[in-house]
Amino acid sequence: MDPASAIPGRRVLVTGATGFIGGHVVERLARRSPSHIRALVRRWGEAARLGRFPVEIVLGDVTAPSSVDAAMRDVDIVIHCAYGKTGTAAERRAVTVEGTRIVAASAAARRVSRMVHLSSVAVYGPHEGDLDETAVRRPDGRPYGEAKLAAERAALKVAASTGLPL
């Protein structure tokens, strides 16, 4: 079953919508699911690709609770794709980790029906064979994998303490 077919008529927020994966999530939803899609973007200049789809584009920053909360208004589902790809190492990590915590906390406060957090195989470090969610996470010390693991843990912590469906 196509996951997009499970959300017709729902209001969906996609964070990181100008990124490679987030942009493809928006495109797939716009093409296959008759739902209202809101794309949270950090800069207008990066949103041109999204303009060809029937989506609501809102300017915001996942590290700013007020802009996340505004973007989350009247949303049923959150698909969190944002991660820090620009700036200093500390700024990238803040977007990835603190941004995830803020998005999850806002989703919990707004009582969304589901939050999907996109993590990365990098949280498992070097590995051979198949992986699933039960595999041991042990990143290899690189900043990307470490930040994605910390973000995953932040989202899971919020979910555990609030009941957020994650």
C-alpha cells in the first residue's frame, strides 16, 4: 500500500520541505494524496521547486518554537524531514537535534494524530546485512550520524513522555 493513500483529506505538515527527501515527500503527497499539504521552509529562495504543487508554503525555522507552533496549527500529521545542512557544526546540530525536539513537542501539544520522523541508516554505523528498527544503534562518530541519533532519541523521549504517536 502506498503510504500517501492512507492520508486523503488530512492536513499534513512537512518540515525540511526544500531538502532532497522533504521535497520528494511533498511531491509524492501532492501527486497521490488529496490532502492539504503545508511545507515549512527556512528560506523563500529555496521554495521555488515546491511552487509547482498545490501546497501551502510557510516560512519558519524548526529551532524557533513560535514558528513551528504556527506551522503546526490545524495539522493532523507531521512528516519531519528537516536537518541541519548549513552553518557551523553547532548550528547544524541544533537544527537536527533541538529542531526535532521542538517539532515533536509542538506536535504533542497540538495533539497531532501522527508524527513521522525521518532518521538515517547512519545511526547504525558500519554494518553488514539487513537492518530494522530493533538493530543496535552505534554511529561511527561522524557528526551527521551522531546528530541523527541524538535527534531520534529526542523525538522518542518526547513521544514517551507525552504519548505522541511517533
